[in-house]
Amino acid sequence: MRQALMLAVAAAVAAVAPWPQAMAQTEDPVAADFDKFRAIMEEANPAELFEAKGEQLWRTPRGPKNASLEQCDLGLGPGVVKGAYAQMPRYFADVDRVMDAEARIVHCMITLQGFKREDLAKKPFSSATKTPDPVSITTYVAAQSAGMKLAPQQTHPKEKAAYEIGKEIFFYRAGAYDFSCASCHGVDGQRIRTQPLPNFTRPEQAIRAIQGWPGYRMTGGVMHTLQWRLNDCFRQQRFPEPDYASEMMSALLTYLTVNAQGQEYKGLGIKR
Amino acid sequence: MRLGLAAMMAAGAAVLAACAALQSSPRDGALALMQRDFHAEGIAGMDRLKEDDVQAACNKYKDSPPAELDAKLRGKQYAGVKWPADGKLLGDWKAGEKIAQNGRGMTWRDKGGVGGGCYNCHQIGPDTTSFGTIGPSLYQFGKLRGYGTDIQRYAYAKIYNAKAYNVCSQMPRFGHVGALTEAQMKDVTALLMDPASPVNR
């Protein structure tokens, strides 16, 4: 019943998108409308469907090794999911590097279940017809941190190094258009067309990098994680393509999450 | 055997790069990680990660290089502007409007340059209210600046290479990197400079 309702809402939303761009003015009524709409939508967010699917994938023995993910250590001990997302990225001694949530989930799927990285990295983002398993699982894991304060770990030297490296990457201008992340996300109050561009170098705006991800994106009606968001921003930055769930992405996510630390993560969202 | 050795060396290099990522300066670490954790896709090759002299100076000096270097780089960028052989700087403003509206081009999904995406960053014509605000308003550009050859040349060169005037501008170098053709740049210049263009009415 609830699922049917959510599907109906999802269909309605898909019909509404894309947003009428021409309406935007400086005070941005489009953004205001969207915020109202989002508040209603989040009552029955289609993202919950993917959370449910992700939970099932987490618990079910799968892959060449026919194992579940219940022994996966997300940083709080094997199998502990509650609160783990809000405390990542963090250092993992078994791989001797910092990992964000999706990178860690992919790691567990490889080591515990026997999946192959090449296969998982081939088509890592959702399309109209397919939602990759790591996306659903990340959605499930993230939802179990809803309402918690972001507390990415910054004690291990490699955690501190990841922050500094992520910061360098954020400001690194290159590519065909000379852009860095900061070209679009380094100044207050700017926008591209009608889309407001948060300034992620400021703590109170950096939360907007994390909030609502993983999110159900109305454009196309698909579920996406931050891996997708950053991938698409690198595309718009006219860079080459980042490797999925790579250490470079974990460093960038460390920079963004640490800038937002201490603020409440509200759980799965709706994105335009 | 040969191959095995090459593979081992490649793997060794990757490990070294990763180690460097953590032991040296954050910048060296970032460069090593980016080198390892990006791949070429479509037209977006790995060469795009390499800084040219302008990018290197802007990265090194946080977008404000020392005056002398700044002037030197601007001069070099300006010298690289290729002026139209026929001497005409204004094309068709209607075609220019389409190019200004189109924000596609130069990503790994594109085949090359497509549009200029000017509206992504600038207010331009009176009918488009969904403009971005990264750059200043260009509405009434010709009317306010004058329609003379000097301003025509400024507009054309700015579009060709924004860094010829402002080394660390956030505006792309459309002609310099081949994102727009000469004909397209003339059309966009006309959008800003033709007295008949809605920008100036």
C-alpha cells in the first residue's frame, strides 16, 4: 500500500520535472517553490523504496562467495550500520586508506561477496531501467544515520591528509574551461542559470553538499548517491572522468564532509 | 615475461604514487591521486589535468599572481588571439543568441565545442530571465560601451581569450581552446555589439 503510494508520487513527480526555468528571478521563486514541494515529497520519499531494496541486498547471501554483507565493517564494527554513514569518510586499517561510505560498501562487496571491481565500476550510476546494487545499499546505510550529527573522523594522520588533499583537489583549476570546484562553489550567492550554487568552503553552506544525498532525483526519476553528483560535476568542469569509488573521490568527500561537521544529517532526500 | 615486468613496474608506479599522496605536500598528494584516479573519457583526455602556464599561476597564487607575472601572462594570452582574416568582427546576432543559450560542449559526452553557455554566467538579452550570475550583466553592452571598432575588438578578444584581460577570470577561453569557431565568436560578438541586437535595444 505504502509502496504503491510512493510509486504514484514518483510518477507524478516525474511528470512535473523538468522545472520551468524561465520563472527564475533574483530571489528565485523556483527554489522557493521547490523547497515547499520537497517538504511534501519527503513525507513519502520514493528513496525509501531503494532503502528497502538496499536492506534486503545487505542481508541476503549473494555473489560468488554466497555471503551477506552482515560482516561488513563500516567503521563501527562488523555489521553495525546505525550511525556509520554520519561518521564517514574514515580511515580503515585493513586497506590502509580513507574510505567514504560507498567506497567501503564496494570494498565489502568485493572482499566478502566476491564481486569484481571492474563489474561494479562498469555502470555504477542509476538509469531509468536499472539501479546498481551499491546505490541501493548506500541508500540503506545512509538512512540509518538520519537525524545524527555529521562526525567524519579526523584523528588518523591519513584522515587529516585526506582532508588537505581533498581541499587541493577542490581548488585545482585545469581542463578545457580552467574550472575548479571553487569556480562554481567557492563564492556566496552565485547561480548557474536558475540553479543556486552553494559555497562549500563555508561550514553553514557545506552541509548542502551532504544533505539530501543519497537522493531521489526528479530529473529522470532515479536514485543517486554523492558518487554520481561529483562525477557529473567533474563532467561539467570539463575534466576527465573520475574513477568510481576511488581514493581521490574519498579525499574530496572528506573535504566536503569535514567542512559540514557537527551539523545534522537529515537522511534521504529529494533532488531536482 | 617482458609484459609481466612492465605490469609489475606499472603496479609499482601506482603504489609509489599512492604513497607519495600521503607523504609529500597536499598538492603533490592531490596531483598523484588525480593522475591515478581519473581516466580519459571521450574527448576529455588525461592531458586536461595538466596545468598550462595560466592555470599553474592561478593555482599557485590562489587566483592573484604577482603583478609582473600577471602582466606577462596576459600579454602572452593576448598575443595568441587570432583575428578574423576578413577583418570583420560582427556576424549574425540571431545565431549568436543561440550560441549564447547553448551551454553544451567540451565535456566527455560531447564531440567537441558546441555552444558558449554565456547565459550560464551572464545576463544578456532582455527575454531570458534564467541567467546565471557568475559574470556581470552584459545587457546593453554595446549601447553602454559604444559601437566603435575598439570595443568590437575588445568584445571579440575577450570571448576568444578572457585571460588576455584578466588572467584568473572564471570565464573560459573559448577561442584559445577551440570551444567556439571564428564564425561562432563573430556571431556572439554581434549579439553584444550589433545595434539591432535585442541586447542593445
